[in-house]
Amino acid sequence: MATMRNPEIPNPNERLVKIFDSEQESEVMVVRSLLESAGIDTATTNLDAPQDILPGVGGIILQVRAEQAEEARQIIEEYRAGGETAAEEAERQSEAETPGDK
């Protein structure tokens, strides 16, 4: 029986590249949303460590397909340089590219 995959989720057999990491889940979620609004699929990996043994160790890694890595890095850099303005612009562009979806 064939299974259908969600096309928005990267295939685990594809080559994924780490483009961002943070100890703060909220920060990773902001970056993830920014990339996804630009049409870049993401995958996250948790780096959890036992907090009673290694307090403060861990975090989350954000990965994208290798062919989208450079675009993702550029979007992250623009966001860091421009803050909210870059995020809002990316969202406007995403909405302009997909008219009628909403």
C-alpha cells in the first residue's frame, strides 16, 4: 500500500543543511515561520540533554534542503539586518505570489 507524503515536509532521505540553531524555541519558531512564508520547507531537530546532569545544554537546529540553503541564509541575514521590516516584506511577497489562497 502506497503512503502519501505531505509535500511541505522535507523527505528525511534528502540532504538537509543546518542553517540556524538556538537554545530558545521561540527564536527558532520565528525563523522557521519566516522561511516557510518565503516558500522554504524546514525541518527541526531537538538537541535535548538531561537538565539535571547538563543544565543549559541543548537547543534546536533548523534545517532546509541543500538547494534552498543559500536562499534561507540570505533571508535570515536580511531579517537580522532589518528586523520586523524584513519579516513583513517576506510575508507580503509570499501573499503576493499566492493570490486567492486566503
